Amino acid sequence: MFTRKRDIPDNQEIYRLENHLYELADLYRKAEGDAERRQKIITSYHRAMKRLYELGWNEMLTAAGELPEWLMPDQYLQNVNTHAGVPEGFFRQFRRKQE
């Protein structure tokens, strides 16, 4: 049994973090009208995404696992755009400054 985060093999931690992103995205959608709760969810989402990248993750999520585009981490958007052949920074012009 794994007792510490560092004892979890990377692939299991990646799986856990990916699932966590989907849970957070769902919670974000359900927290409509609660700006404080949504901000906490966004912070947790970005923290989980950062950890995935530290583990070498370079995947794309389905829409169910994503926050609205303007809230997604820049690194994720760059990866998605690269996979889709979109010029770097193209969507930045459409991002909102605030929710």
C-alpha cells in the first residue's frame, strides 16, 4: 500500500491527477454563481495540471475535463494548439481577463 505521495508510481499519480481534473471541472460548472468557490477550484485545477506536467504528461483532455478556455493554463493551451496546428498565441486574443 502506498502511504506517501512520492511512493506512488508516476503512471498511477498521472491517472489520479487526470481524474482529479475531471472532478474539478465538474465542480467548477456546478459552482455557478459562487465566485469564491470557483476561484479555489481554479487554483486547485492549475496546481494539479502543473504536477502533471512535472511528471512529463503531455496529453489532451476531453471537454468534460477542461475549464472554460480562458481559465485553462497557458501551457495546456499551447500543447492543444500545437497538436491542432494552430499558431502559438492565436487564442490569447479571445481570453477574458476575468470571469
